[in-house]
Amino acid sequence: MNKNTTPLADQMRPESLRDFFGQEEIIGKDSLLKKAIESDQVPSIILWGPPGSGKTTLAFIIARKTKSEFIQISAVSSGIKDLKEIIARAEESKRLGQSTILFIDEIHRWNKKQQDALLPDVEKGTIILIGATTENPSFEVISALLSRCRVFVLKSLTSEQIKKILQKAIKNKKKGLGDLELKISPKVLEILAQMSNGDARIALNVLEYAASLTSPPASLLKKERGAKSGVKITIEIIKQAFQKSYLMYDKNGEEHYNIISALHKSMRGSDPDAALYWLARMLEAGEDPLYIARRVVRFASEDIGLANSRALEQAVSAYQACHFIGMPECNVILAQAVVYMAKCKKSNDLYTAYQKASQDVKEFGNLPVPLHIRNAPTKLMKDLNYGKDYKYSPDYDYQEKQEYLPDKLKNRKYLKD
């Protein structure tokens, strides 16, 4: 194989928009970002997208195209001290008539104080900011900074786009795989593209590792004096190269909330098959089963409630069973619970009724408890009419008529009749 120790994914990084696959919506013909890059007029931007979708590659393409000084840092390993040094350098460049582009990878890793430090110089134009993030910038980038940037949303690459990237890497003899003649069928290539979950970096890393698993010893290549050596990559080798699950599921990120939302809405929509799929997506990616069980408990009252009082019992039992035996054995317990919830008759009467009651509490504040339903443990309280005229329900066979709500909310109805 090629002696270049740089990872194949970095070697194959496109150097121009012409070689960039995917994201046609934001860099396609006549798009604002494409025109900005080609005219070297890039504003401060946030690139938001999943891993391997091309955020860093776009930043590098801008770096090659721009006449500005391009500075790259990672939010993981840098802070305000580094930023101050960059700003001082940028101010000097601006004085000499040159602008500065600052690319911050994983900008969501910076805290509010660090992001605040960017504001004055982005505002003054001392730096042009390019931030890359896998997390929803609405939650992870402060609003003041967000308002000064254009946000471009990148999507996961399609299997077809990843296949093209892989094919280009296989054919390119100047980079990456070098003299290694790979034999990989269209079917195997398709499986690799699908298993990569829209992440080009994963696809290339797995291809490179698969090639290393099948390549002949260096001594043999030397004896053959550089002759091309054909190696066959099979489905089994690809699966071996995927040493861990690459399911896109960040337990602290947006996709976490997207998928739990999908599970909740699938159960609410009475689709047990979809509910099972989203459950499997979470469990197979390593989600805490007790987290899912807690969400199912909530669902049982929020979306089923009085339509089937046994649903809450099922949910609580599922939580307790998951606590007893853990993963992987509790997967079928959660499967039983989510399917049961999906198939139950639904009612959100309890949920909406509580919302109405809660709104009245917020609107009217601490309304006084009617005197007749107050306790009167002391003589003073009795003298103040605490408990006066209260009707003890059992004495009236529970058919008595009296008001239990504060006067301002008299006859208020929260639940449907």
C-alpha cells in the first residue's frame, strides 16, 4: 500500500467545489454560499450538519479560495487565550488591508463566556467566523453570535454520493491506496456505503482498514518490484472492518432528542412497527434502557391516561424489570412496553386538563382556599369560619353539591365530561 501515513479520508478531501459531493442545496449552481466562496466574499457562517457531511471540507475549500488569512482551531483544545492571540494578529492584518477568516471546528464545545468573546470582533469585522457544529446551533450557539452569522444546514450524504467518493478513492493511484489493486463488487460497495450512515469519513476509514486486512506483505510487494497486487474485499471483511457500531446517535446531542421524539410520536400514532424500530435505534446505539423506560412511563399518562389505566402499570413494571436485569436482556421488555403503548386506545384528556389547571395557577396566582373546605384544628380557626358548612361526602352518599374551587374559578371545568 501507499506509505503515506495520512488517513485516506484526509488524503481524499476535495480541494474545490467541483469535486465536492452532496449538499447541492447550499453549494449548487447559483446558491448564495457558492457565489460567496467563488467571489471570496464569505460572510460569518455556521455550518451545521452530521459527522462526515463535509463541514470541514467546505472550510478547507474556502481556505484555498480566499485571499484572506485562514486560521483554524478546534474548540476542544483552544480557549480565550488562543482567541486573544488570533484577534491581535487579525487586527494587525486588518490594519495592513488583509482580512482574517477564523475556522472553529466543533464550536458547540465552547461555553457562553468563550463564545461571548467572539462577538465584538465578529461585529467589527476584525474576523470572519466559520463555525462547524454537529449540534443544533439554536441550542449550542449563543443567540447574539447566531444573529451575526448565516447558518447553512448540511445533510447526511446519500449512499449514492458515498459510493462515488469510494469509487474515486479506489481509482486514485496518486493518493491513499496507491498501487493496491482493489477488487470490490458493486454489492459490497453498496453495503459499505449503507453501513456508513451518511458519513463519508467512516466510509473511507473502513475502506482503508479493509484494504489493510487483505493486502499482501510488504516483502512480497518488494519482490514483485512494485507490480500491482489484486486484493478482494468481501462483505465479511467490510463487517470486520466495522469494529464497532457507527449508528449515528449522540446521547447528549440533537439526534438523541430527534429519535426519542420519533419513538414517542410513533407510539402516539399507534404504529407499533415504527415504535420498535426507533426503540432498536436507541438500544443498539447504547442508550440507557432506564431513560427509555422513564419516557414510556410518562407516555402512559400523557397519551393514554384514562383511556386505559393499565398502561401506567405496564410502563412502571417495564421500568422495574429493566432495572432488575439490565441490557441486553431487557430489550424485549421495552419492546413489549412500547408495542403495548402503541396498540392502546389513546386519550390526552389528563395532559390537556392539567395544562389548563396549570395555566390558571400561573394567571390567578395563590387564590385562597374556600373557607368551608379548610381544616379547623384550633378554636380560633373555627371562630374564623374555617370548615363552616362543609358537607362530609359519605353522609350524603357522595351526592352532595358544594364548590371545591376558589371563588374566581367557580364551576371551572378542566376535564371533558
